[in-house]
Amino acid sequence: MSTLTTQATASTVPAGKAPFGQWFKATGWRHLVAIAATAFSVFPLLYVLSAALNPTGTMAGSSSLFTEFGTGNFTELFANQERPFGRWFVNTLVIGTVTSAATVFLGAMAAYAFSRMRFTGRRVGLLTLLLLQMFPQLLTVVAIFLLLNFIGDIIPALGLGSQLGLIMVYLGGALGVNTYLMYGFFNTVPTSLDEAARIDGASHVQVFFRIIMPLVTPILAVVGLLAFIGISSEFVIASVVLTDPDSQTLAVGLYSYVAQQRSENWGVFAAGAVIAAVPVMTLFLFLQRYITSGLTAGGVKG
């Protein structure tokens, strides 16, 4: 009789559905963590967007989300003649694009050399690149200022106040970590492809551009994206190098709106931050399909 009762009770439980406690212990708690992490990440973005649309322009007036709506902050952002937001936007795009492209190209060539060629000092060079990344660029601000000041007396186009000088500084700081990241990805490409191409008479240049580069597109996209994001939000070095307001980037220019205490330009600052995020979001969405494969495959040890 008890056996028949147990079987009848078990038959009332829908097939394929576990009890709530068992489901929560196995996978349910992950959903709660994901929801909490999403809310934690989205709230600052909503707050900035609310402040950008709030016409009061102060942080105190933006304490409640989306209580008032208006485009006055965006209008004032582009109408201010003393603070050329449009020029800052173009400067950021130019510096970010040039630096990202140069970082990808130079880093790819260095990674190809470390991955495919055997020469004296190869291992020491890789360890040196890795060691240099332990020291942030912030520690070299004084040295960068003095170096560019000295170079400016000889080559004014590379001195203080020049965007080209800032690009060179960014390249020097980004090549190390990006080269090491691409080096791990290059090792995942079979060397048999190189050997077959060289048997057919291809040179290193032809192997690099026609065979290797198309195969490592994911890591190139990831490096370019990370470089562009870092340059768009970098403030300290850009504020030291770029002294002319017309040559400044968005990070440096927008800071002038809130540099003073009790500033009433927080709404304009938030509006500029929203517009500044558009190129980064656009590039991220365009390169999204390469991001996962580029980051995971680069972790293969070669």
C-alpha cells in the first residue's frame, strides 16, 4: 500500500521540473547575482542620463531620476563659444582612431616577430614587456612633461601642446601589454601555414599580411577597442600634454565644467558625457562578435 502511495505522489510532480529549492541551489542564485550586478552597473548610466536631461543643472536637482526633461544642457553644450565641445569631440576621435590603428599595426608586427622568429633576447624582451606593465603611466607624468618640453625645443610638432606628441606617449604605453596579448593569440595559429607559404616562395611580409592577419582579426578588434576606450577616457596625461583648449580631448575639456566647487554645470557635463559615450558604444557594438573569441583565444599558452 505504501509503495502505491509513493508512486502516486511521484506521478503528481510534473516530469522534468525540479523543486524550487533544488533549482535555486543549482542555478537560481546565479540569476539573482546577475540581476544585482546588472542593476549596479545600469544605475550610474541612468543617473547620468537623468542629469543630462534635467534643466536645473545641479547635482542636488538631479537626485531623483527623470523628474524633469529638457534639452537645455545639450543646447548650452554646443552653444558655448569658450568651450568648443565639437572640437573636443573631433580631437578625441582623431587621437583615438590614429592611436588605436597604430597600436594594432605595431603590436601585431611585434607579436608576429616574437611568435614566429627566434632571435637573441627574445625571452628577455617578452619578460621586459610584461614587467613594464606593472608600472602605470601615472608614475611617468613628470618624465613625460620634461621629455616633451625638451623635444619641443627641437621638434615643435612633438612637444607640449601637440596632439602628435600625445599620440606618441599613448603608443609607448600601450604597445607592451597589447603586444603580449596578441603574442598569445598568434601562438594559436598553426606554424604549418607559415611553412607551407614559405615553401611556395612567400616572404615574411606576405605571410604576415596575407595569411596571419586575416586569421587573427578577433584579437586585432579587441586590442583596437580597448585602446580606443582607454584613450577616450584618459585624463591625467592628456591634461599635462594638451595645454591649448582647442587641442584638448573630451575628458580634459569636460572637466572644465565641474572644476570649481559648487558648480552648476553638472547637467552640461552629464550631457557631454552621454555624447562622448556614443562612439565607444558604436564601436563596441560593431566589434561585438570578435570580443569573446579574441579574449579567450589569447589566453592559450604557447
